[in-house]
Amino acid sequence: MRAQIYSLVKSGQHSIPSIFHALSISGERRDRNSIIVDMLVLEYARRSNAALAMEAFDRARDYGFRLSPLSCNPLLSLMVKEGRLESVEKVYRQMIRGRIEPNLMTFNMVINGLCRAGKLQRAADLFDDMKSWGLLPSVVTYNTLIHGHCKMGRTGKMYKAETVLKDMVSKQVHPNVITFNTLIDGHCKDGNFPSAMKLFTEMKQRGGLCAEGKVDDALEMLEEMRGSAVEPNIVTYNSFINGYCKKGMLAEAKGMLDDALKLGLAPNVITYNTLIDGYCRSGKMEDACELHGSVFSKEFPPNISTYNSLILGFCQSGDMKRVSKVLNEMEENGVKADRVTYNELIGSLCMQGEPKKALKLLDEMLEIGLSPSHVTYNILMDGFCKEGNLRASLNLRSRMEKMENVQM
């Protein structure tokens, strides 16, 4: 039967209404047809066909076919993946109304969708609802809530994240490296290095026995978390390096890189790009170039983010010869300029009082199929305004409004 469903979906020759109508008049038992529909929704979801998967899900209810988590969970996963967060809530509500019993995976995905949508209170309410279904939150559930507070929360977000961690430990659910990395990253982005560093230090000293962000109850929690073998990894170090770079604390950022290397951790392109970007934004171009030259090779190539950081740094210092060298290296390595690259070059030309030359780069973007953003147009309009050419600025505004593919 699975092969037949696969062929039916792959062919695309039959509409969902026609399939459902054929099933309803087939004379087969409703429970057997429900299994077929379950597999149909599952196959659409596995093929990432969100529109047809949702249509089949909706039609199933209209025809009285009963689905199961077998199809609903992959559908929820697809909706979260594609950012269709309203559909996540819709599917969940219809599951409950249709008496389709959710399982742990269902709750984890719906909570994830709600957190991504910034609906943290709704996610917390759903977290509490799990108990009424006889389900206990897993480390994934807790990590999702912690991540939601760290990334989407507002005032007091880290306090709320730490409260979730405290509840997690009290329920004897052991935090893992994702838990700690999320909290450390949240503290670093808040500029709260003491809390982040205390977490980090405990991870290193205890081999994974870590404390919650404020660490007031650290020792008690560490005892409860004993045996949880979680070590800091390169993602942990990347969070610190990023945090220090944002604060302009480049010596500390470089120190974290050195510590990672001493521990035998392998820095990735994000590690080096973050530090290079920090150097470039602070005007330390020689340090940026030295790091770029010492770590990247054919086996470990730089990417567009690496080059964009260098271009930004040289543009800020007015060293257009070095900008040209970077662009030539990009071309030699087969790395194509992106929207950020062009925005940096256009901005530099406008700063030098050359908006007409910058305008040619806008035309070049369109020729190679790269959609300008509203930032691109704003930079150019500002450049023409500064030289007193209001007509050119207004023409650009009109041109931007006519473009359907301007990226926000």
C-alpha cells in the first residue's frame, strides 16, 4: 500500500478532492480508508509539499477520516520548518478537536513553533498542558523553551530562561550541551559575561556539571546534575568570541580562541569569521588579514562572510586598493558577491561622494539577478541627497517602489 501511495503522490495526476471522493464511495471500511489518508498526508509531508499536505489534512476532517500522530507530527514538523507558524497552531487545535491524541513529539514541535513565533506564554501554557495528557517534558522540550526565552524574550528573558532550567533540574531532566550553549549565548548577547563565564567555568571544571545563569543555587544544582557528561564545545566558545567581539574586547575574544585550540577543539569557519569581523569593525585590519592568511586554505576555504568583513574593514579605512585585491581573491576562489557585498561597496562609493559610480553597481546587481534591498536604495538615495541631487534621489525612490522584488 505504501508503494501505491508513493506513486499516487509522485504522479500528481489526481487532485485531493478526487482521491477523497473515490475513497468515500469505495465501500471500504472507514478505519481502513483512514489509514490510507494517514499515509497520504504523511507522504505529502515527507515530500515537503506543505500546501497539499495541509489540504489533505483539512479534507480528512471533512470526510470523517481519522488521522494519527503518524501523519500529524511530520506535518507539524514541515510547518515549523517552513515558518508557517499559524498553521502549526491550527493543526494542533484540529488534532485536539478531532480527538487525535498528541504525543511528546507533537508537543515538542508545537512548543517550538510557538517559541519561534514569539508566543512564549502560549508555549508555557502548552508545556503545562502536557501533564493532563500523562506526558513528561524531555530535555528537548526544556531546551526549546529556554531557547525561546533567550532568543525571543524581552525584559527579564534570561531570568525566565534560568527559571525553566531550575525546573528542569528539579524534575531530574539532565541539561545537555545544547542547554548550556543556549544559556551562554543568551548571556553573552546581553553582555552579561560574569554569568556566562561562571556557567562556562563550571562546565569545564565539572565535566558538564553546570550551574544556572545567576548561579545563586549553583552547588545544589550541580549535585543534582552529577553524572551528566557535558563538555564545552566549539559552539560554546563561538558564543563567547561573538560576545567579546560585539563589545570590542578583542584580546579576550582571541584568548577564547587560543583556549579552544589548547583543548584540542577544532574551530570552524564561524569561529574565524567572527573574530575577523571583530578586527575589521575595530579597524584592526592587519590582525584581520593575518588571521585570514594563517587559517584559510584550499582545504579550509573562506566564505562570502569572511570576504564581506574584509571589504567592510577596508572600505571604512578608505583602502580601495585592498578592496580590489579582496574582490580579485573572491573571483579566483569562485566566491560570488552577495547583497551585503554590494551594499558595502555602494556605501563606500557614496561616502566618497561618488553616488553615480555606486548607481552603476545597482545596475550590475540587477544584471546578475541579485535583488537589491531597501537598504541598497536608501544608501544610494542618501548619497545623492548629500550632494544635493534631490531629483536623482526621488527617481531612485520611484524606481524602488516599482520593483516587486525589493528585499526587506
